[in-house]
Amino acid sequence: MSKMGRKLEVELTSDNGEMWTWRAAGAKQPKGELESAILYEGAKVGDVVKVDADFSVEGIFVTQVQAPKAKKGRTDILEMKTRAWSKDELVTSNVSKRGNKKSRKGRGDRNDNKRGPKTEQRPRAPRLKSNGAHLAGAMSEMPGEYRPILECLAKDGIPGVRKAIKEQNAKAVASNSPKLDDAAVLDIAEKALPKIRTADWLDKAEAAHKIWETVDLRDLRSVVVTGADIAKTEEAKTLQGDLAEKLNQRIESDHAAWIKDLESAINEERLVAALKVSSRPVKAGSPLAPEMASKLAELAAAGLTSEATSHRWIVVMDALAFSPVRAAVKPTSKPAEVSEELVSEVRRLSDRLPEIAALFGVDPASVPASEKKKRGYLVQQRNTRRKNARDDKPRRDNKDKNKEAKSEKPKAPSRPHPGAEPKVDPEAEQAEAKAEEAASADAPAADESPASDAAPSNEETPATEERSPESENSEPEETASAEAPAEETEAS
């Protein structure tokens, strides 16, 4: 099975000489070992770094380690200098009240609303978001090299895994690389599917149980329906039954709120809002009360008159097409000026609004099916406005620029870690001590001491010096020169 490359953020946990151990930052799994040869200068236990790793059945192999970025000191701070002020330098002025200020007597309150009180709009119900604790626990119990397969399985299921295998095999053929063993990958995914589905449902069910009174009803209903097939343990069955009871309570309370919103929209003569609310009942197929349905039909018929414009007719028809009172609305006259867009909408909605189609002389059976399936005029107008808004904004091909910058930018040598000291070999220290005892003069020791004392200061210089925009291009040369003293020290 070929390797799958990924980027990870890991923490260095121990130094065993030629090999270092690591684990995922903030977690116990995955973990492994890496060679000290690929580490940056000044690496120490506890560093959190980003690495490039290859995943395979044998394990996780770290191929490259990126050195952590050094923190830069602030250079944009200005020093405030003050001096004593004399009395003749101070300026004072007297501010008097204006006497010609106009009074608001007799003008009424600014907050008076001649249109009547507005109905407060209900806030949108929050969508369900799970913390993924059960899913993460289920993945941690499986081998770390299965992680990419499990993530794809949790997101898109078995079809998503098949699609990912197909895409990777196509890339492998293009680059003359070995293909993935699709049978082995699918076998892993199929065996892990029940456990992943159960863990994912438990995360969603627990999250829905905490906010069942406010969560979107569609998400709550989806969790309850899915749990009927997934819940196998006693704990899961109890949770699913509790959620089913709470779903029934939510349906009853939301249905009462729906009726209240519809009544207020009809009483305030907000025709389009009332038609849209009536087309979205909480209980599927629940009929409107006869009195409320007749009021809504009369309000819709009063809005479709010869005095209304063609655009107003289009807006009302678009909302009426999915309302339960659409068959009871029978306009008596067409608008004074009939536009082409209105005729097109009448033909598109002729099956849903037969009375209006008959008023315009349109036979629903004569309208082609392709004309009935096309997008409405209001949707086309909205899409056109969005497209124009996008075209007006200046385009920036950031992706292409980033790709070119990454391909052209040379790899800079690793910068010394701030505060790191050069590594000293104990055997080299002993040999140096014996050489000093055998020497009759003190000159060699004096020559070596400045080099050893200067090494730490040279290593810290790149992390604290102020960089100007002109010096960014010369960063590789500066870094290489900064590392030279450290290399000489190790050689000594």
C-alpha cells in the first residue's frame, strides 16, 4: 500500500541521541519517532513544530521538520517626551450655550411609527454542532495510520472513501507511482463504519439533548430518525427515546408559534410574509383553519389587481405558488401594463396557479416541461446582482501568486532558536583539557576562548535585530553567516 502524505503539528517529547520521540500536539495519539538529522539547530524537548509525514500501514514516517518561528520584538513603539508648560503658552476658552436651539415641541416623538407596531422577528434557530469527543475517542482506539481513512469515512461515508481512492489512483498513474490497494482500504473502512457511525451519532445526540429547546427542528428530527437504526446499547436507546419525547414537545410548541406568526402577518396585511409563512408548516400536511385560510385568500386576491404593477404580481405569485390557499385565489383583472417577465412567470407557474393562468389565457398543458423547470425571475435577478457585485470588486489571484512564490522562493536554512546554546561534545572537552595541561604556553587557550564566548551572541543576533524591507531578500545569506560560528564551535 503506498504512502499518503500529510502535515502534522507535533510536540518533541524526548531525545535518545540519534532518534527523537514525538506525539501529536495536545493529544496522546498519534506518536512515533524521527531521526535527529532532520531536526533544526537548537531543537529541545517540548518544542511544538510542524512536520511533513507519510502515512502507511507500517506506521507514520516524518520526512521533514519545520523550525518554529522566532518571536520578534516590537519596533513600532514611539517614546513620549514631555516638558514643562508655562502659563502664557496655555489656551483657555469659554463655551456658552446656544440660544437659538430649535425646540421639538409639537413635533411628536421620533419613535412614533405611523405604520403601526412591528412584529418582532423570531431569531433563527441555531444549527447543531457537536464537539466530536466520541468520534475522536473511536479514532484513537484504531491504528494511527488509519486516520486519513477514518476521517474521510466520518465525513462522506463509504462513497467518499471510494471517490478518494479513485482520485489518488488517478494521480498515481499520472506521476508513475504505485496505486493504492483499494480492496485493503475499503476493507478497513467497512469494518470501522459501524463504530464510526455510532460515535458520530452519540456526539450529535448529546449536543442536541443540551439545546433541544432552541436547536433547529430539522437537526433534532434527523438525530431522532437516525438513532432508531444506530442506537444498539441501553444507554444509546435511552438517549434516543428521550430525544423522541423532546422532539414531540418541540413540534407542538413550534406549531403554536407558527400559527401565531401567521395570524399576526394576516392582521398586519403583510401579504408576501403571510404567504411564505403559510407555505412552511411545522407539521407536514397540517391544514389551515378555515377562517384563517379565507382571510389569507381574500388578502391575496386584493393584492392582485389592475392597479398593481407587473413586478408586484411576480412577487406575490412567487410566494403564492407554494401556499395552501393558491387554488382559492381568483384575481378578476390583469395589471394595466403586462410585461414579458410577468407572462414568463405565469407560464412557469401555470400548473400551480391555474386560475391566474386562465386569466392570462395560458393553457398549462401547452407549456413545455423545460419552461416550467427553469429558475424564476426573482432568483435570476438576485443571481445577477450578486454576480455584478463580485465583478465590481477587484480580483486578486492569491492562489496563483502563492503557488508561484512557493515554487520560486529558495529554501532558507533553519534559523537558530532564540536562547539556544551550541552543543558541546564531552569527549572534545576532555581532549581540549589534556591539550591545555600539556601545553607550556597559555596562548592557545586565549585564542579559543573568544570563539567559544562569541558563539552564543552571534546566534542570538538574527532573532533580535531589526529587519528592514530591503533586507528580506538577503535573508538566506544573513542566516548562513549567523550559523557559521556555531558550526566552527562544534568542529572545535
